[in-house]
Amino acid sequence: AYWGWVAAGAKRAIAQRQLELARDRQDQVDLAVSEGELAEINSIDNRRLIVEREANRIRAERALQQAAILLSLYW
């Protein structure tokens, strides 16, 4: 149960970092689109990716909470 909790925490941290990277990238993509370097579809696709990564982060958070509850049964 302990190692499941540790793994869930690591997965949540990874999901959070991926979300942050996608949000940072959105600023760069928007700038490139406004300067004509990229097509608008790139901005739309990255926004879709942000939403997907937000959902992954929420799933990882729930998994961490479930692992914490399971671990608490042993305490």
C-alpha cells in the first residue's frame, strides 16, 4: 500500500509537470501564430492537449487520494 501511494504521488507530479509544459507552450504557439510562423490549427491542437492533460492530472490526483485512503487503513 505504501509503495502504491508513493507511485501515485510520482504519477501526479508527472501529470502536473506535463500540464505546466503544455500551458507554457501555449504562450509560445500563440506568439508564433500571431507572427504567421504557425497555422491557427497548432494553437487549437495545443489547447486540446491542455484539456487532455488537465483530465490526466485530475485522474492522477484521484488515484493518489485512493492510494492514501488504502494506506490509511493500515495506520
